[in-house]
Amino acid sequence: MTAGAVEPDEDVPAPPARPTVRVGAPTERRNPLSVDLDLMSTRDVLTVINEADRRVPAAVAAVLDEIATTVDLAVAALRGGHRVHYFGAGTSGRLGVLDAAELAPTFNSPRHWFCSHLAGGPDAMWRAVEDAEDDERGGAVEAAGCVRAGDLVVGLAASGRTPYVLGALASARAKGASTVLLCANPEAEAARAVDVFIGVDTGPEVVTGSTRMKAGTAQKLVLNTFSTAVMVRLGRVYSNLMIDMVATNAKLRGRMISILVEATGCSEQVSQQALSAADGDLKTALVSLVSGAEVDAARAALARSADQVRGALALLAS
């Protein structure tokens, strides 16, 4: 030994070897179109990425039937007083958090309707939490503590094999919840263990294994498509207008007036007066203007039709 070196303590056991898994998902394969990526010009790098991204919408289109089934399950769960849960890790989990967070301000949906669960907890939203995605028991325990029979649980895992997600799905199914797995691996073995399998075929990533790229983009598209369709089916959209939005700033308060003008053909002044008479309730103002009913009658019709604009208008027309 060299002078000053510390001799190792033979009584101290070596740390256990950390488990290693080689994933065979398509996202882990090399993309032949990007093998020279580090030798390309900046413009060529961007072109390769852009060309690869073009595959994503078509891949999502191929699984619309499965997404539709998931939408129907979610609508049934929410109408029955149950909840929708997202369980994910890494990029997949963060996208679930983002989707759930955006629904309340966009559609004024109750915050308990969509619950997001991220491996590693809230801190994992901002930084990687070591080995969190490998904690199958952690996912199972978290699901057991919050999922109830009748809920819908959507697992988000690019590879289709994330232990935290699979643990949560198994626990949720045992509790009597419906289960869905959304991944970028059409051949995932876990497909047989869920009620609905959404395997989006995005293929190898431009940077091998970097599922924040095409796989993440596909998950974002699927989640946007899914949750928006759920809100439409629940009557939180009239025509293609957001009628349940929360006006928390000047821009959104202006949008309320624009929505009334677009939906009714009335002037800005008339729309503003109707909104004021309805105490700022966009749906009540809309029903009142379209039907010609007084505000109180419009509000009562909405109450009788489970807050559905089309239903309230039908009641007032009959």
C-alpha cells in the first residue's frame, strides 16, 4: 500500500449489488435513422427528430378504439361517484400529474375526480428519485390506500413493465377497480393483466431509450385526448366551447364573454349583462340567453338536468 492509504476494513460488508434489468421494449432499440446523430449538423439533428415525431399521431390513431373504451369506463366511474387515478414514474408519471392538474381550471372539474400518483412522491416531479420506479410494493401499497371498487386506474409506463405501475394496477384490480395500461410497447406482457391495454407503437427513439421523446409525446396526446373526451361526455363542453372554465384572470374573464357571444350570437353588452345577472355563472347565462328564460328558470333547469346545458335547454323548450 502507498503511504497514507487507508486499509479497507474487512469486517464491513460490501453494499449489496443493485438489481439490473435489460428491457426489450421497442423504445430501447436503436433507431437506424439516427445512428450518426452526433455527427450531424444542428439542422439535420432537428430534421431527424421532427421526422420521427411525425410517426406519433398515426400511432395514436391506431389505438383510438382502446382510448374510447377507456373514456367510457371513466365516464361511468365519475357518474357513479368514483374517481380516475393515474399511476406513473419518471416522464410518464409527470405527464399524468400535468394532465390531472389542468382539468380543474379548464373544465372546473372537482379536484378529486382525477388523482395522479408519481413514483417517488412530489419531489420526483422536479428531480429523479433513485429506484422509485422499481418499487413494486410501493405502488401496490399506494393503490391499496386510495383506490376503491368502481374507480378507474390508468397505469402510465413507456416500457409497459415499470414495477411501481404494475404493482399499483394489480392492487387496484384486486380492490375491484377497472384497470388500463398505457405504454409504448405493443408487446408488453402486462397487457393480459389489465382490462384495457393501450400499446402505442412509436418505435425506437431518436436517442435510444430516451422515452421523454416519442413515447412521452404519444402519452401526452393520449392523455389529452382521453381526458378531454371524458369532459365532453360529462357535458362540460357546449358545441366546442369551454363552458365550465374557471375565470381566474382577466384573459379568462374576457373569454367568458367571447364564449357567450359565439354561442348565442348576442352582442358583448348583452352577454356581459347576462353574465352579471347570473352572478358570473357562465352556464346559467348561456342557458338564459339561448332559451330566452329568466336567470332563475335557467338555473333551475340546470339543477334538474345534472348541470347539463343541452338537457337544461331541452327542459325549457318542452
